[in-house]
Amino acid sequence: METIKIKELNDNCKGKTAVEITRLAVESFRGKIALASSLGAEDQVLTHIIASVDPSVRIFTLDTGRMFSESYELMDRTSKRYGISIDVFFPDYRQVEEMVNKKGINLFYDSIENRKLCCGIRKVEPLRRAFKGLDAWICGLRREQSVTRLNIESAEWDAGNNLVKFNPLAEWTEKQLWEYIRENNIPYHALHDKGFPSIGCQPCTRAVEPGEDLRAGRWWWEEPEKKECGLHNRPAGKS
């Protein structure tokens, strides 16, 4: 998509609420847009918003095969609460088998290269399949989450997937997020109450200590600037 069109979309998002940005995204790409949900607090908020704006918008999630049991419980509870079906995408079992048999079951602890390989097979490849037929996607990135997300915009061009990406919650603070969840009685992940602000695969996620970065519990053995799984990689020179 032309840079000028992305700028126009982003300009149209300025000053708007998350609900208004979501509505703009849905109306601009009706039938060709979906919410990619990690089942985290941000995506639960977006699920709630989409259910009120247009419940026909597709919502999908990735099951890597290494998820917390609480994630499955939340998926079931969310589907029943909003009367929606959440599409689930799984990794290619042949790629998983080859990787594990060659590198080991917990290969991701051994090197950044191994961790990125695992994320690529369990997350990135299924995500690309989930994106087929889409022109845009919605996700729950916030600038406050980490150093890798400081410069995100409400509307961006996702060059890696050739899609427009909308971040309706880009400017939200953690305080705003949880106030909205409580005010609207939105179902959320049980581990959030146990010190897990960001939740991914079970072996790669831990609770955070007071004062730590919100994503400190994700791939905690790596440097902060390297802690993305490939779903939200940004062009060189941008956070």
C-alpha cells in the first residue's frame, strides 16, 4: 500500500478513541480484516470492542502447542461470553517434529537463533496462513509495553506480511487498560492476577518482579531489545 495512504489512515486515527479506531479499521477493510488475539489483556479488550462494533469480524489465535492451561480456559470463556467463534491455527506438525528431534524439546533456551526458529515454526508460519485473504489486521500493541514498541502508530504498514496493521490501543496506559477491563467486566487471563502481565508459551513466560518492564517475563534470558517473536518485527532503525 502506498505510504501516502497509510499516512492518511493514521491521520484519520489521531484523536480518536480505541472504539472509533477499531470501527474505522473495520469499515475501511470490511470482510478483509481480522483480530489476531494472544488472549492477553489488550486483545481481550479488543475482542470486547469488536463484539460491540461488528461481531462478524473474524478473531483468531495461535496455539503453539506449549500454552498454559489457563489460556484454553479463557478462550472457552470468551467464546461463550460474546457468542463468537475464535479460529485456532496450529503449527505444521512435521516442522515441529523435525525441529524438536534435531534441536531438543527446549531448544529455545540454548540460543537466540534457536528461540527464533521455534517462534518462527510455532507462531510466524501459522500467522501467515491465518492472514490469507486479508488486507489488514488488528492487534493489541501499546507503546508502554516495551522498548521495541515505543514508536508504534495507530495505523502502520506491516511490510513483513504485506498488510495494514491497526493498533487501536497504542496510546493506552496500563492503568487505562485495567480500568476498562473492570468497568466492562471483560474476561481476562487468570495468570494476570499472579504477576504475569504478558503471557505467551509456558516455558518462555514467567511472572515479573515489582518494577520490572511489563514484558520482562517473556524470554527473560535475552536482552530487552531482542525480545520479539517475529510477529511484530519493525523496519531497521525503528523501535
